[in-house]
Amino acid sequence: MTRETEIKLHEFFRGFAGAATSLLLLDYDGTLAPFRVDRFKAAPWSGVRELLNQIQNQKKTRIEVISGRPGAEIVSLLNLETPPTVWGLHGAERLYPDGRRELEFPAPAVRAKLDALSAKLRGDAFGGLFEEKPNAAVMHWRGVAPPKARAIEERTRELFEPLAENDGLQLLDFECGLELRAGRDKGGAVKAILEEVGAGGAAKIPAAYLGDDLTDETAFAAMKGPGLSALVRRERRRTQAEIWLRPPEELRAFLRMWIEAAG
Ligand SMILES: [Mg+2]
């Protein structure tokens, strides 16, 4: 842990004194779990599930996960004793612990554009892995050798960029992929949660967001003021996050500090 991170964490956890509740917002892939080329095998780093169960059992923290995946995938991969609320599809979906699900449906014209795109890419995904979501078309090139990955990216951008110029579709860059999507992003999800709990108001609620990818940057930005944001990544990069944690050791250390502070 860098000295800078240690100082900021010390200050952050001091804020738990007297707080009745706290808010822990988490990305999944790359943050709680290492990447796997087969994304259905991405289990949390050793010890992380147990630490999150412990935090939930203290009943002092509200945990919400915000992921690019459909929410149901997170619930089963994370497999906590009590399922947390999960925002899927980068924030366009919200899946509650009791199974209730809210989904922002794209407008019919937007959906038609995504359908046409999907029909094309289902036939030829340029050598990448094409994923269809209710609100998006996604191209993945994780695990592909660099020259081939560049070719896939180039062809995907050529196809996605003109569509992103209008009508409610946005390009979303992530590491080893590109998404063309509609709806709320991770920053929007964070803002909605903060508003719900009244963070940033008179009652100061300790709140943190942990993420690794470019798609987490809007969430980091939304935490400025109301809480702490952490980039969880082996290598540091330019980011809006306030602190840097190297997984899995420093992630586990962070969660242990959380348990101590909330206990
Ligand atoms: Mg991630």
C-alpha cells in the first residue's frame, strides 16, 4: 500500500466512529475477481467472499455491486450468504436481494439498431467474442494476441462509432473491449444510491466505491465529495480514483480494515 493510500484510509475509517451505517459499492470483474477468458469461471479472489460475508453479518454496511454483466451472473458468481443488491449492465439494470428486477428498456428505435448490429456480428465477430445485452452490443478481445486484437478493435470501432453519434447510443471503452449501449452508466447508479441513502446530506455516511476499469471512472467521479474511491488494479494508471489498491492482498487488507472500523 502506498503511504498516500495509508493516510487516506486512516482518515476514511476514522469517519466510521458514530456512524450507524456505511455504504460499500463494488465492481466485480478485476476488482473482486481476477479476469478469466471464460468469464463464467471468474470466482472471487481467495478470502474475499468470506470477508464480504463477515461485513454483511455485522449488519452495519449496505453492499451493492455495480457490474457490466447481467446482474444474475454476479449473484451466482459472488455467491454471498445474503445476496447484495446488484446493478447490472453498467447500471441499466437493478436486481434486488428478493429477486425483484428493474430494467431500463432502450427506445424501440435504439433497440432496432442494436438488433441489426447483432444480426451482423452474430455471423462474423471479426475473431472477437460478441456479446448481446438487453441494452447493448459488446465486443470482447481479452486473451487475443495484440496484432489480432488491434484488428478486431479497428473493425468494431468502424462499425460502432457512426451509430454512437446519435439517438441515445453511447460508446463505452473498457479494457479489452468496446460496448455500444443505451441507458444509465455506473456513475448514474452511484448517484442514485447516494441519493437513496441521503449521503452528502447532514448525516455523513461512510461510503466507498472500488473498481478497476475505464467504465468505473464515472463512478469514481460521482464519489468525489460523498465518499472514497479506489482503483483496484495491479498496475496504477491515470484515474479519478482517490486511492490505489493492488489486488488481492491490499483488497483483503482494505476489507479487514472495514470490518474493524464497522465492528
Ligand atoms: Mg471491472
